[in-house]
Amino acid sequence: MICPRCEYDEAYKVFEGEDTIWEVFRCPRCNFNWRSTEGEEFTSPAKYNTRFKLSEKQIREMAPKPPIPPLKV
Ligand SMILES: [Zn+2]
């Protein structure tokens, strides 16, 4: 399965509904999750809005979230 957001090719199924009417997939690289019954703008790498696409470099350079504040002593 290819991730619609970062196009990593090792996204995998994490859950399926009863009778497998719908399935949920997850990308281990960008943590995007999507349901098979969502529109193609969320499930298809070719139709996902390019404004919200993430490259491997962008993912690698992201700051940890949420930031951890300094400890109060
Ligand atoms: Zn991804």
C-alpha cells in the first residue's frame, strides 16, 4: 500500500470493520492514517493535494511534537 501523503510504499492495514466493508491504513514514515472509504483526495497518492504532501526530507527534519518544556527544579 502506498501512502497518499508521502508516497512511502510500506503503508499497511491496521484495522478492518465487520465484513471488511472498510479498512484503516497507516503509514509508518509520516504517521498518516486513512480509511478505505474516504474520497480519492485522501486515499490516492495521485489525487492527494500537493500542498499537503510530505517528502522524506521534510519528515526527517521535523521538530519533535509536542516540544518538551524545560524541567522545573
Ligand atoms: Zn506517509
